Amino acid sequence: MRIGIGSKMEAFRWGVYLLAPVAISLYIMNPDNMDIFIQKHRFIVYPPEAQTPEEFERLESEFIEKREQRLQLQQIQQRKEQKQQQQQQKQ
């Protein structure tokens, strides 16, 4: 029984279809190659590591101080506006 060229080509094609994904997976799953692939195709750049608890507390206290200062300034501005409105109403 003779195998025709068409069936040999079909067998080669199936071999390529099966071996290509396996070979690529084995290549990529190598840790050295995986690191190179990740470094080359980095889509997301993550921020630096989280702050220490002391840094977080310091930043939180700074934020609270700034917020309190802002609120005090707003209150002062509101009082000034109220005084101006009262003066305008008297005139």
C-alpha cells in the first residue's frame, strides 16, 4: 500500500500543529526565558513597595493637618463673606 504525498503532507501538518504549541510552551515556561519575556513585554508598571507603618502614619497626620488648615481657612473666608454681606445690608 502506497501513501500518497497528500497524506504525508497532512501528517507533517498535524505534527507541526501539535509540536509547535508544546515547544513554545516549554520554551516560555523556562524560568530564564519567562523573566526575559516579562521584562520585554511589561504592560503594567507597579508602584514601589508599600510604605512602612511609620511612613503611613506620618503621611496620614500630614493629611489631617492640611485638611484642618483648609477647613479653618474656609471658615475664616465664610465669616468674612458674612461680615461683608451684613455691612452691605446696613448701607
